[in-house]
Amino acid sequence: MNLLSKNIGTKKVVAGIALIVGVAFAVSTGGNTNEKISDGQYQFVRTTGITEGGYPLPLTGEVLTNDHIVVKDEGASLRNYPEIYIPGTEPLGEDEMRIVCLGSGNPAIRIGQAATGWAVELGNGEKFVFDIGGGTVGNLWSLGSSPAEWDKLFISHLHLDHVGGIFGMFDAMGWSRNVPLQVWGSSGATEENGTAAFVENVQNASSWHVESKTGIAPSEGMTMVAHEFDYTEFTEGNPDLLIYDENDVKVYAYPVLHTIVGSVGYRLEWNGLSMSFSGDTEPSTLVAQQSEGVDVFIHESFISADAFAEKNNVSMEIAENVVEGAHTTPETLGMLFDIAQPTLGVATHYSLDDDLVDPFFDAIETTYVGPVAIAQDMMVINVTPEQIVSRMSMPNHLSWPEPAPETEGEHTIEELSDQIRPDWITETRIYRDEI
């Protein structure tokens, strides 16, 4: 494929993507996933199509952008990537970050668009999840690594479309994750509206489940640990907090403009690479400044109030309250990107449909001319010191979990629960040797 390039500021954008594989992908996936994924075995939902504006249609296996490759260092030798990412087939380089969209949508979860969630993998082996909305967990488990490795969750805020998948993530206990699930998030205006209370409530709501698994599977993964940071520590002179600092990875939290106290965004920095995730927010110079110069700036954006009302069958009053009172339009998103000047700007939380792609790009191009993409579920972004490459993932939809990494210490299988059934129910069990 020919690579067509154009210069945007100091960045070089390549329209197209380098191929190192022919038409068919027949590669060993390793582990417990299928031995081979060949052409036609797994397919994207739709055949190729483009909008009137020349952008790909959603769900065709194409990234919603014309900026597939953004070159950061024009003099460097660039790594080539397959056109499609197949999980489990591409070990990360020591200086590489991979970002995967687990869910790009809204509370109205659809088969083709889960609620919000992002996964970040680093070349040093660290893995992070930012939000885990409904429908995202299956995508997370399909990424070709053990569910046990995804034990760090950072919550932007406690709306259900950002945390609704936490039960599925927690349920990796025993069968894969044998360490506690670690959860970071902000305090609230009241104790019951903070992350610590939320985690405790999820743990309490899982009490029957955990009790029933006791004595069957190791118990070390049957707990959650909350790392709640104090929202009141954000000040005009101190607008961000360092909340994670391990293995040369730093994660900062910063406040955003979304509904009530407790909504935050996150910025991750490692090895000269960086990304920022806004969570949900109205347009804010603070968010733009906290994301200034990052490699990938993932920021929410909403369709127009008119489109929101029509697509969701709600009144204009509700639509305007949602879109204009709590979120960011494409035009104002462009203004934020213009302030932050990321290498790649990504719009997430944007409802997808064939007739909504062009309006986004038409609008954002009035305020910003840099590289931009609309997120789709299973969009993959590889970040290196030399370039940023965006493409789609083709996971095995029936993938099995990869083996859990070895951990220090012994795994404890405790005594069975004493909450036993009455004998008369147990005595109705049928055994094979009785047939």
C-alpha cells in the first residue's frame, strides 16, 4: 500500500498503514487461543464502506480517521505493523505503549459499542484499565493476556456507564486472578459517594458469590482494595495529584467538569511516552493544560443535542441537558486539542452511526487541524518514541484465558462455607454411578 504523507505542524501524518502481512492473516496466537486465525475465520461486522466525506463507516475494521500513522521522529527508522492487530501476536517493545479501546460508547450499550473503558499496556509489563463500563470486560479478556494481569483499575467517576463492568472484572477471582483487585478513584462530597464506599459496596454485593466460592478456589483474589485520593487536595495552585508511582510509571489525577464532586481524568507517563484520559467532562482549559503535549489525548465528545434526541428517543430538553450541560461538542473538543497539542487526539464517548461520522469531522475541523480519530471498540493505538499507529483489533471471540503469571507465596483454599443447604435438598442429587 502506498503511504501518502502530509505535514501538520511538527508532526508527519501518513494516510494509510504499513503492511507486513499479505491478504490473509495466518499467525500463531500462542497460549490457549486458537492455533491459527486465517482469512475468513473471523470477520468484521460489515464490509468496507466510506462516508460521503471519505471516512470509513463504523464496524468495517477501519479506524475512523485519515491519520493512521503519525510520525514523531522523521529521521528514525519506523517499525512496520500488520494492518490488523491480532491479540497475543505482537510482543510490546521495551519502549512501546499499546492503548486499546474496550468501549467507546454511552449508557445505551449496544452490541457494536460498549460503554466506556480503556486498557493500557506498557513495554515494562505493567497493565492498567481506565474505566470499566458495561460490555467492556469481554473485550478486555480477549486481549491475549491473562485476566490476572489486569488487576489495576482507575475510575474516572462513578456513573454506571464507567463502572458497570466491575463485577465481571472482579469475577476473575480464583480462576485467574489470585491477588486483590486494586481500584483507584476520587473521594466524593460525602463519604458514601467516594470510591472507597463504592468498592466496599461492590464487595458487599458480591458476598454471596464470594462465600459460595470459598473452599473451591484460592481466596487471595476474592477481595478488592480501594485507593481513594482526596478530591479536596486539588487546588488552583495544585491541580493534579500523583496517585501511582511504581516501576517508573507515574499516574496523575486531575479534576474535570462533570456533574458533581468526584469526577477526574488521568495522565499516565512512562519512559518518555504519555497519554491522558479525560473521563466525562465539559470543555475545560484545566483538562487541556493537564494533557498538554501528550502522545495520545483521549477526550470525550458527544453528538449534537438534535441527534441525541432523535437517536435516543428523548425530548430536546433532556438532550440539551445531557449534551450541553455535562459533555463536550466536537467544536469545543477541537479547541481543547488546539490548546493541548497532543500528537494524536482521540474522541471517545461519541455515539457511532453511519450518519454521525461526517458531522464530527466537519465540526472539529472548524477549530483544529491536527491528527484526530473517533474511538471504536477494539481500536488499538501503538505508541513509540518514533510514531503513533492506529488500527483495529481482530480478537478471537471465543478466546480462552491465558495462564496466570506465577505469583509469590502459596494460594490458600479455605474450608468450605458453613452456609450449607438443608440435607433434604442435597439428598436429591443424582450421581453418575446411579444411572
